Amino acid sequence: MAAGGRAPEPRVLVCLGALLAGWVAVGLEAVVIGEVHENVTLHCGNISGPRGLVTWYRNDSEPVFLLSSNSSLLPAEPRFSLVNVSSLHIEALSLQDEGNYTCREILNVTQWFQVWLQVANPPPSAPQCRAQMASGFFMLQLTCRWDGGYPDPNFLWIEEPGGVIVGKSKLGVEMLNKSQLSDGKKFKCAASHVVGPEAGASCVVQIRSPSVLSEPMKTCFVGGNVTLTCQVSGAYPPAKILWLRNLTQPEVITQPSSHHLITQDGQNSTLTIHNCSQDLDEGYYVCRADNPVGVREVDIWLSVKEPLNIGGIVGTIVSLLLLGLATISGLMLYYSPVLCWKVGNTFRGQNMDDVMVLVDSEEEEEEEEEEDAAAEEEEGAQEREEFPKEIPKQNHIHRVTALVNGNIEQMGNGFQDLQDDGSEEQSDVQEEDRPV
């Protein structure tokens, strides 16, 4: 080996490599675990007693010189130093420092010691647990991950309550059958790493059976479309949702097709039936939610009907309205003819002032007739005897006034007086026609 900090000559390294290969075949080595960014010390054999000349090598594809107790040889890197004239001290470890290291000591005889350095780093976050269905719906798969650490942590699955150990592995995956499951049961994953923390870390999963909710009845018109909905909640792991027909034959799973459209959003599923047919589609449908913890179902009755005749319905409604109006009008005519007469005059545009003028003219005529009667009395009694007295038309005035004021009782009396007047006039005419 050359002095003055020169690296060993190639032929020396070749011999060293052969010796190391033979030594490695024996399989004698120590394991040291260091943490990233921390310092570590590798010991060369027995640390007590006198020491000889010590040299450290890194074994990659071929031995690489690191440092020696011979002060004339400089270290390969400033991070390397000797402790107690024999142990290799490495500062600020990195993942690249992991590997196989060899120490050669010359004291009376030459001895070789090998050390395996493992550089580790703990995971930066907490472990994550989850449960999922395995294939076939008969098994539950528990998975625990604690990413970011090196080397891989160890996982222990424990059933709670009770503390029964379910499984232990470096993968963190355990398979459970249905006999080990029940609604609400918890499973805890306890993870540990070589560099800590001492208490390790853990996470918990709780399994639940599903709950199903849907409308109990739906209606579809022949040739139309209808959508059945199914809402699943509370299931962990998430349930698998299936649509079935509850027919006389064994239940048949409904598959997506041009006639049946099945969609799922999370734990909500819909079944849309196109071009409804009474023979093919009417009946019970089943929404089934299934996970390893339990199975839940809900029935939905689908009724398929003929389309409604909208035109006939509208015609019937209009006919009923017209019949109602006619009935009301008839009742009004029967119980209140005066009201109907007034309403009729209003629609005809007749002015009520004409009636009042008629009353006024009748009163004036009555005054004139009274004056004429007085004059006739002055002319002589003979004429009064020969001609009957003029019947006052007061009754006409009462009748017209009652008609204007809407007094039904007076109007009735007026009608009766009119009839009496008519009979009296008829008797007078008969007396006049009778020969004297």
C-alpha cells in the first residue's frame, strides 16, 4: 500500500477482494442500523484489548478504501473518522451509505470483520387502515399502510374488544372470513419501526352492515320510462348493490341493457326502465346491498298502466262546469225573477230612468184627469150619470213603483190589482153593451 495518501494499487485490491469473497462465504457479519441525517459508529471486531493496524473498506462491486489507522493515509471523505483507533464513525448518514463494510486488522495475525449498515428513516405520517371486500364476497381484507419509512415496518392486527391477535406481517394485509365478523366490530393495526417511535403507531377500522332505503311503489305508463332509486348508507366496507326481479322463478340479477339502464353514484344506485310493458315489466323489483358483514334488501312494486286520455278529461271538466252554470242560472230564475229581470235589463242596456219617466207621466195624466173630472161636474149631473167615473190609475202607479223599487210583495199586490181592474173593466164593458 503506497504512502502519502495514495490509494492501494490494483493488485493489492484484487487480493483483498478474493479474501473478502472467501470471508463473506462464511456468512459472519454484524448488523448496524442508522437513521438518515444522524451519525453512526461501526466497530471492528472486539473493541477491548490492544489494537493493531486497522483499515476500513466499503464493499461494492469491488472494495473501496475509506480510511486507516495509518496516519499517512487520508480518509476518503471528511465524514469518516476513527474512534478508539479502530471503529469507523460516519456523520450525516444518507440512504446511499447503506451497504456492506469490512474492517481489516493486522496484529500478530490478520483478521477481517464485516458489518452490514442499514440506513433507516421512520415514516413521516400516521398509519392508514382500511377494510374492503375480497373476491367472492366471502372474505374481508384488512389493509394497513405506513408509507415513507425505511425499512418496512411491522404490522400487527388486533381484534377489539378482547385483544385477540388476528395476524402479524410486514405487508399489513390480513384476510378474515365471515365467521370472524359482526356488525360494529373493530380491528386495530399496531405498526412498529426499527427507529421508533418506541410506542409505535396505530389505526382502527370499524365494520358495519348496510342500510337500504327506496320508494315502495312506482308507476309507469305503457311505452314510457320510469326510474327506480336505491340509497345505501352505513355500510363499511362499501356494499355491492344489485338489482333483481322477484318473479316466480329464482331471483335473476338484472343486467344493464338497452331496456334496463343501471347507474351508480357512490352508494346510490338507479334502475331506469325504457319503453315500459305491462307483461314484461310490471311486478316486484329488489334492490340488494351486500358486504361481508351483512346483506339488506328492499322491495319496489312497479305498476304499468295505460296512458291517460287528456282530451277526454278536459272535455268532461268543461261539461261539468257548463252544467253547473246552467243549474245556478235555473235556480236564480226560479227563486228570484225580479233579480233576473234586472240583470236582463242591465245586459240589454236599458236605462232605469225610462221607468221613472213612465211613473212621472202617469202621475201628470192623473192630475189632468182629475181637473177634467171637476170641469165635467160643473157642466152637469146628467153627463156624470150617463158616463161612469174614470177609474183612477193609482194602482198602475203602485205597480210600476213596486217594479222599480224591487219590492216583490208590493209587486204581487200590483199584479192582483191589475187583475181586479181588468175584471172590473170587463164588467163595465158588458154593462155598456147591455141594452138599456
